[in-house]
Amino acid sequence: MRGITKFVITDILKNRIILIYTIILCVFSWSIFSLEDNTSKGIMSLLNVILLTVPLVSIIFGNIYMYNSAEFIELLVSQPVKRSAIWSSLFLGLSLALNTSFFIGIGLPVLLFVPSMTGVTVIFSGMLITTIFVSIAMLCAILMRDKARGIGLSIMIWLFLSLIYDGLVLFFMFQYADYPIEKPMAILAAFNPIDLARIQVLLQVDVAVLMGFTGAIFKKMFGTSVGLIVSLMIMLLWIVLPYLLSLRLFNKKDL
């Protein structure tokens, strides 16, 4: 298992796409902090980049890598190695490689310019988002035999969680604006890992104060130690559930 994981990590880190991805993240993060005197504004600008770019790259690259590794996976399955070990090695390899790229590109500049709990929250949230979308990418790859359909499904999931879901929540808010819907809105936001990561960072930089009563609800639900644990558990479920489902399908799949 260690050998497979090490091979996957080495193979991915040598990939030109990952090198370009790391350089782009570096350029964005260093540019933002160099141009902004206020670190809070820099974090907010960087957060928008993280919540759009990181999930997209993680899910698309993870999906394509799984399809391109089909022959390698078939070779491993023919060996006396458990399928669960193969699948977990692929998951760990992809997650560690992409998180390494994220940490080099964004983590190091954030630690340098924002050496506080806010910076740690940004890095930790970005790494959780990366792992979540790697898990979803592997599920899409095992659900769809056709590469084009698998990539299409991945893009649709990214679009839904990044853009469409927030649009639906806003539509719900405008439709029922005359009712006390702050708590239902906070609960709806909790079911989207991208929104959950955004809320945790906003609470750290105290931007939630500017959001009025809704921000107060967010702070009450997610700003406490219990709320932090609950939000972390929800994000871990976003990692574990797609992975376990993909593992179950992989164990039953006839390659």
C-alpha cells in the first residue's frame, strides 16, 4: 500500500499540470498579499480564488488521473493485492499530492503574511476542500465508464456546489424574505462544503458582523467550539461518504 501511494504521489508531483497549478497559486497569493496592506482584505480576495479554483482543479484533475490510470489499476487488481488497499492508496496519493501543491502555493504565503488562527483556518479549509473534491472525483470516475461523461459529471457537481447551490439559497431567501428564515439558511449553508469553509473563514476575520442578524446566526451556530466541531464533522462526512461509496462500487466492479 505504501509503495502504491508513494508511486502515485511521485507521479502526480512530476505532472506539468500540477506544477503549473502550484505556480499559479503562488502568483495569486503573493500578488494579493503584496498589493493589499490590510491582511483581512487579502484573505477575502484569496478566499474567492480558493473556493473557485481549488475545487475545480481537484475534481477535474482527480477524475482525469483516475481514467488515465485505468490500465495501471487493472494491473494492480491482477496482483495479490486487496482492492480496498489499491483504492485507498490512490485516494491517499491524489489527496496528499494535491494538498502538497496547495500548501506550497497558498499555505506558505498565508503562514508568512497571516501567522494567526485566521491563516490556519484558511489553509485547513483549503486542504479539506481539496480532499473532498478528490473523493467526489473518484466517485464520478467509478460511476461512469466513459471518460467524457465522467468529466462532465464532475464539472456539473462543481458548478452545483460552487454556483448553483448558492443561487438556490438566495432564491429561497428572496421568496421567503418576510419570514424568519435565518436559521434555515444557516442550516442549508452547512450542507455545502464550500459554503461551510467560507463561513469559517468569514467568522475568523469578523466579516460576519457586517452581515447583520444572519451573521449573528452564523456566529452562534458555527463560531463556538461545538459549532466548529460540527462543521468539521460535516466536512469529514463529505470526504468519507463519497470515498466509501466509490470503494464499494470498485470492489464490485468487473474490470
